[in-house]
Amino acid sequence: MMRVSTMGSYLSGLNLMQSMQSAIDHTQKQISTGQTLLAPSDDPIGAARALELRETLAGLAQFDRNAVVAQNRLSQEEAALSSVNNVLQRVRELALQANNASQSNETRAVIAVEMREHLDQLVQIANQSDGNSRYLFAGHQQDVAPVTKSGGTYSYNGDQGQRMIAIGAGRQVADGDSGDDVFFRIRAGNGDFVASPDAANAGSGIIGATSTVDPSAWVPDNYTVEFVDETNYEVRDALGANVAAGTHTDGEQISFRGISFDLSGAVAAGDQFVIEPSPYQDMFSSIDQLATALETAVSDDRASAAQTNTINAGLRYIDAAIGNVLDVRTQVGSRLAAIEGQVDSNAELALISNETLAGIEDLDYAEALSRLSVQMTTLEAA
């Protein structure tokens, strides 16, 4: 029969009471904090999972802050583009108003004054900042005014970069557009070609609507339509080769190689009309050219035709500029919608992560209180 010493029995009871007291302290801390995990040793796997979930939630919170920044800048850009559209629409109205035989040199000059006011407004919008001293349309060069004027030339000082902001895991969105894309890289003419009269023309031929009838037949090149006499013309390419010929009646179209343009008015023998691929042109220079044309006094049919041709070309460009602004606004709207959808997705993921984290960390008070009662009873018995 084994004999247990009094000291051994005492130490065993003391260890039991200390162990129970430690367990009670642990349970009481759980109840006071409402947390199951007080230390990683309580549940190493659960603690690792909880850390992962907290990192996920922190990332989602940062994505939401990024989304707010992107939303603010894109909303400001959308408002600026709306103002640009309003300016272009007003300039278009003024050009149509001036392109009327009832206008005099004096009234056209008055119209030009208002047109130049809108030109200055357009430059101001292009140089608008986001409220944090960062220009909206400067690309990555956000501390540089994107548009400046030197003499009669307008220059873009930014770059074509777009700052990409992360709004979700693997999801980025551009928070703006470069001024080069918005204001400078707009095709003149109808987007395929530009038709313009030679400055030395003696007649009063006026170019009307232009169109690309058959894109597959259009061969981009510099063409010259020269009238041999008042009705017959020849078309030569940049190398001087004759590619077409025909007879023209006032108001009819001239067509070749898949394109056509209306021509009205009296033409003279030797008059030339140049057809070239549409170059890029900026809004500011185009409006400046329109205003200059309106400021130029006309006294004969030849000068009047030259002025009308400039106004018509300006109107075609403004239509293209309005279309370009609409395209950019559509892209901005798509980004704003994408941000809104991603924020909602982030919120759903955050809700699931919080629920999962709560399942790992949050205390079951009923179980803990029951356990505390058992522990205290056991301690008292010990």
C-alpha cells in the first residue's frame, strides 16, 4: 500500500487551487473584454486566421479611402468637362450666327469679342485644379499648368499619363484624363480628311459637308482638286499623278477614292482645293482661328467665300471637339460607376470578414459565465 506524505498532499492541493485561480482570472478577463482570444496561445490557428482577417479589413478600409479620392477627382473632372461642353456649344452658336449673309463686318467683330471671352474661359477650365493644388488635366505633371499661350500658339505642358488608384484587390481605376487627350488630340475635318480651298483662289467656291462614302476605297494622301476651267476639274495625288477627273455643277459633290465633299459658289479656272488626312488640332487654336476670321473685314465675294470656308471648317472641328468631350465624359461616368460598384463589393466582403472574425474572437457570454461558475465552485471545494 502506497503512503502519501502530508507535504505532497498539501502541494498537490495548492497546485490545484493555483491552477483554478489562473483559469478563473483568464475567464474573468474574457468576460471583461468580450474576447475569446486573449493571447495567440489560446488558439494558435484561430489567432492566425484573425490576423489575416484584420489585414483584409485594413486593406478594404484603404481601398475605400482611395475610392473617395478617385470619386472626388473624377466628379470634379466631370463638372469641368460639362463646362467645356457648354463653352463649345456657345461658340458653335456664335459661329452659326456669324455665318450669315445678314451680318456685317461690325457685327461679326462683336461676335468675335464674345468668342474670345469663351476662349479665355476654356483655357481657365483646362487649367483647373482639384482643390489640393493639383491640376486636373496635366497627367502626371500635376504641379504644372497644363495649357499656356505664347503669341498665338497654345501649348500643352503636361504628359499623357493617368494616375491609377487601387480601389479593390486587383482593381485599379484612373482618377483623371490628360489635357492632351481632352483638348489637343482632336481630328480636324470629318476625322478622315480635311478639305480646304487654296489661299490663292480667284473664285468664290465654298466647301460644304464632307463625308467618307467608302472607307475601304479611301487612300490617305494629299490630293489637289484643280479646276481646268469653270466646270472641269482634275484630281492629283501628292506625286502629281492624275487619279480622277470630272465635270462639276454648282452645289454638287466632288467624289473620288471613296470620299466626297460639297462645293458651291463660282469657281475660276486654276482654283484649287486641297484634300489631306485629318491632322490633330487643339480646341484653343481652332477657336482663335474662328475669331480671327470674324475679325477680318470682307469686301468682295472672294474674301467672303474665304471667311465662310474658315467658319465652316471651324464648325466641323467644334462638332468633333464636342464629340470628343462626350467620349471622355462617358469614360469618366464608367469609372465612377465602377468605383461605386467596387465600394459596394468591398462593403460586402468587409461584412463577411467581420462576421468571420467575430466568430473567432467574440466571447459566448453564456458559456463563459457557466464555466466561471464551475471554476469558482471547484476552487471553493479545493
